[in-house]
Amino acid sequence: MEKNELGFATRAIHVGQEPDPSTGAVVVPIFATSTYVQEEIGKHKGYEYSRVSNPTRTCLEKNLASLEGGRTSHVFASGMAAINAMCTLLKSGDHVVCTNNLYGGVPRLFNQILTNYGLEFTYVDTSDLHAVERAIRRNTRIVYVETPTNPLMTLSDLKAISQIAHRRGPELVVDNTFMSPYFQKPIALGADMVIHSTTKFLNGHSDGLGGVVVCTRPEQAEKFAFIQKSAGAILSPFECWLVLRGVKTLAVRMEKHDANGRTVAAFLSRHKKVKKVFYPGLPDHPQYELAERQMSGFGSMITIETGSLKNAQRMLRKLRVCFLGESLGGVETLISHPATMTHAALGEKGRRAIGITDGMVRISVGIEDAEDIIRDLDQALAAI
Ligand SMILES: Cc1ncc(COP(=O)(O)O)c(C=O)c1O
């Protein structure tokens, strides 16, 4: 059977994860080597130096390209390293249109580092297609979208944006971290590149950082292989192995994340202490219809409005089963406070401009028993 005819869960386990030909080991080995012996000058087995390529990394890159439906993928030391690598495709004078509600570390990179190199960034509400169209200029090279956004869970219509971008010139790059390729396939909707922080759902166990860029065209693949070799922010063989192990259970984990996400969101939407719930799987989400059309599940990212910083503090202090911490997408329920954590770098004015309040609390619902998560949230909310 051709590999591309296999279902998602089968590809997650088998693509790039063939038994080791030299030993028969069922699990891809960690090739902890910096270099490779050569038989004579220019004669080797395809590997010369581990910054350029490493067999464990090759296996992961094949696997992630298959899961996203791309041509190749290239892994980096973190999600931010992957985003930074993608931006090195740009030249001074180029312009990028981006979602105005990105993970806070991304505008920090764009505004505080990359603008020093002559790049320009315009932030718009990419759920508004007219705003995207209006923001594109003659020198716009990339439209950069996160959907759903963090922490407001606003969706952008990827198919419509790819049509606008391709008619006007730029490429569409989508950060698919929140949904994982299990629930959302941006390339099938027209994206030119897909980015992930593999730190999140792809790894799934909160035990390693990583990032990936998935490409759709051979010339992009060549450029990213060159960037890995030249700039060197590659993912280590051990962390590649952790992601390879993580993706084997991606399908079952995402099903459970989604089931728990729906149950917890329904509970929170009925709770008296919760002023508002942001979750694309609730029928009163303003883009529920787009969520159903664009995603095959709603995932497990939920944001709630507690009303004030004091209320958020009161609640977060009381958590027992759920952990207070940055990050998301692990098997454990992780709760964060966007205003002081992921979006602190935006400053109060920046946060206010896009609607992030001090009372917001973001929940990455894990795969524990839903009843235990709910009981923990209920007793914590009682402190408000
Ligand atoms: C949506 C999104 N993209 C990118 C990143 C950056 O990834 P990393 O922390 O692996 O550098 C994050 C981190 O939280 C994220 O949430």
C-alpha cells in the first residue's frame, strides 16, 4: 500500500518510523552522533555532519510532512526558532501582514528584532477578510495567520485568505499549533507553509521544545535545508525522538483532548462565576459555523473571563489537579494567565487594543478524567 493512501493514525505511527534496517529495532534509534565516517573523499551514506542532517531528524521530518500533507518538513530548536527561520526567507524592505492576536512571543520577535533588519509588519484582524485585502501592499511577501488565536479563540477563514493572498501575490503561512494536523489541515485549504511549536500537541508530553516548518514546494524545501545548515538552530536527535514518540499517539490524544474540551467548555458556560467562555465548539461562538467547516474537531483550548486580576489570582491559587503554568498541548491540564505570561510582552495598551483582559484565564484541557478537571475548576472558581 502507498504511504499516502494510509489513514492519519497509521501514518502517525509508520511514516518515517520504519524498523531500523541494521538491527530491526521497531523504534527509531536516537542517533547521538555529530559526524559520520566516510569511506573515501565524497563517498558516504548520505550523512556528513549532524547540523546538516541526522537520521533521527530525517525520520521526524518525513513523518511531520506526511501528517500536514506537505512536501517536506524541517525541524528547529523551538517554535520561535522555526518562525525566525521562516522569516529569513525575507529581505530588507519586505512586508508581512499578520493576525493581530498572535502568541505574544511572535510580535516580540517581529517588532523588537526583525524590524531592525528592514522588515515591516502590519497587524490586522484576519477574521475580517476585507482587512486582510486592504493590508496587502506591493511589497507584502507573507500573510501570517494563527487560527484559532491565542487566547481569544478567534478563527480566520484559511481558504478565503489563501485565495486573497494568491490573487494579490503573498504566500500564506499558518501556525497550526493549537489544532494540530489532526483537526486542521491548512495546506489542503491553500496554505503555502505550516508552522508548529512541536512543544505543544505534537510532542504532547511537556518534555521537550521544538518547532517545524512544513513546505509545499521543492524550492522552499531547498531553502529550509540551507537555513538549517547555515544558521544551525536545528532540533537535537533526542528531542526529535521525543516528538516521534509523541506523534504515535497524536490521534488518540487529540480525540480525548477534544472530548474533554467540549465537556469542560459546556460546564464553564453554565458556571455562575464565569463571565464569558471563548471556545469555538460552543454554538454561541460567533464563528461556530466556520469552526465546523474548517476544523474536524474543536480541540481543548478554552479561555474564560473571570472579571478581574484579583478573581483570576483567587482562582489560580486554589488549583489542585490542574497546573498553573505557561505552555499547552500536554497530557496534563495546564492553565495560564495570558496578561502576565504569554502576552506580557505586548504591554497593557497592546493587550487592551486586541481585547485581552487581566481577568482572562486560558485552559489547555488535558486528557485526565473530565470529572476530575471539572471538580478542580469548580472548587477553584468557588474562591472568587
Ligand atoms: C501558537 C504558538 N506558536 C508558537 C509558539 C512558540 O513556540 P516555542 O515555545 O516552542 O518556541 C507558541 C508558544 O507558546 C505558541 O503557542
